Amino acid sequence: MNLAFMGHGAASPSTRIEFHDFKLDDRLFLEKFFKAGGGRLCEYSFAVQYCWQSYNKSVWAILNDTLVIRFETGGQFRFTCPVGFGDSRRAVDSCLEWLASAGSPPAIDYVPDSPGCSRVPDGLAALPDPDNNDYIYLRTDLAELPGKRFAHKRNHISALSRDHQWRVVRLNADDRRHELLDYVHKWALDRADDAGDRDLQLELDAVRRAIEFAVPLGLEVFGLDVDGALAGMAICDRTHSDMATVHFEKADAAVRGAYQAICSGVASLMPPDVVYMNREQDMGVEGLRKTKSSWHPVLIEKCRILRPAVDGAGVAGHDAGAIDADV
């Protein structure tokens, strides 16, 4: 979809947008907007928004036949990039006017950089947001681990094979629900420095939602069985015709090769028409950045943020004016 972001207009307290919570019954209606957008950032997924809504306090609205998502961060409101079929320029104007009337700064987050922002509107800059870039891999690379660059991954899996009997399998989330919920609860306990760790509790809530509602959300659940016990799990979503996105992946850190086995095993079980695997962003965590880079992504799906420009700063190599972004 082509977006043309124009001037954001004056603040208007009368700007009214009818917001809705994400509910399971909304899935089929909203997914057509996500698919029409065409972008590959993981935020443009109904399952992501539904599972993480407690964390992001996200709600949705339809403006000019486009879907917009409002969320909260740092005590302020933000909007994602509009996706859908209608007038995206008017939708963006309405979002920025609503933010001004609510006392939040003008900001549009998760603006896909692919194929790129050609021009930036006066007063706003499209700034890189590397913490929210998505790492995308060839499925065959993850499944086959070819060549010297994957030798370290193969060595970990070889150690797992030497010491244990293991396999990665698709799971029926309804049949294995209690086992999966017990596993992620134990996973969280093993990582909790503080029982009141809010971020960990909210992540646990998101994983629980994905497990409990995997079937109505259209999610696939995979398990790593090691010596007859669950030692890892992954939850994936067919977000595009040629791509699956791994929304959650957990494994026993004490079992050498567990993370490598669940990652490679899930890719092996995907159908051949899945060309790409999106393993989402690193959120600015250096350890995650190193780990995701070590799997050799075929591309980085870059993310940008629209923010007020400082001294006319914008995106290097881009013109001032309007933004044209095919999302």
C-alpha cells in the first residue's frame, strides 16, 4: 500500500477516534488489513497484537478504511503505521491530531523502511529504529545449517545428539496445553531475578495467551522433546504466503544444544513454500543482537520512527516533502 504522509495539521480537542480492544472475534476482519499492508515487520500481525495487548495496552481503530493501532510506551501514546485499503494520508493526519489533543508528541512508530521512505514531511523526520529491526532468514539455512558459518550451531546439536535422545515435533496446543503452560511457568521462574519483575510477568502473560488461544489465533506450536520430557517450545505464525514468523521460542539453557535444536527443527518442519523465517527484533539487547546475527539473516527488515525533526534533520539521502512508503 502506498502511504503519503503530509503535514500533520493543528491540534484539535474535537478529534475523535473509536478504539477497540483486540478480541478473538476480530481476527478475520483485521487480518485482511494486515495482509493488505504487505510489510514484514512482526508488529503487523493479529496474533502479536492480541497476545501482547496487556504489555502495550494496544487498541485498534479503522480510519478511512485503514487499520491504525494505538499503544502506550513511557506513559505516552503512540500509533503504528496505517495499513489497509483507504486514504492513509488522512489516517495519519487524524492520528497526529489525536496525539496532539491527548498531550502526546506527534509520533508514528514501526514505519517499514522497505522499500523505503522517499521523502519526509516538513517538521518530521523518519529516524532509524534499529532496536525494532526484524531479522529474517532463509528457512533452508536454518533447517540445513550449511557450510562453515553454521559449524558452531551443528556442534551444539551434535552434543545434544551424543548425550540425549531428542526430536522436534508439532504439538496439538489444546491436547498439551497444561504441559506447555507448566513449562513456560518453569522457564519464567528460572529467569526471575525478582518475583515482581513486571516485564517478565507481562511476557509470560503473552506466551500464555498464545498457548491458550493457539487454535483460534491460527498459530502452530512446536515442542523439543529431550529424553521424553519437554525441553523447549516455539510458537509460529504464517504471516505471509512465503514467510513464517517465530513469535515465541523457549528452551532449557542447561541443556546444551536445546536452543539450536528447536530453531533448526522448527524450520525443518515448515512446508517448502515457506521461504523465509522472521525471528523478530533484538529490542536493543546486546546478547539478543549477537545471537540473532549468529544465525546469519538473509536480510534485516528495517524499521523507522516518525518524530519531530531537530534542526531540519531527516533521513540521510532522502528529500523533504511527503513520505511515500509502500507498506
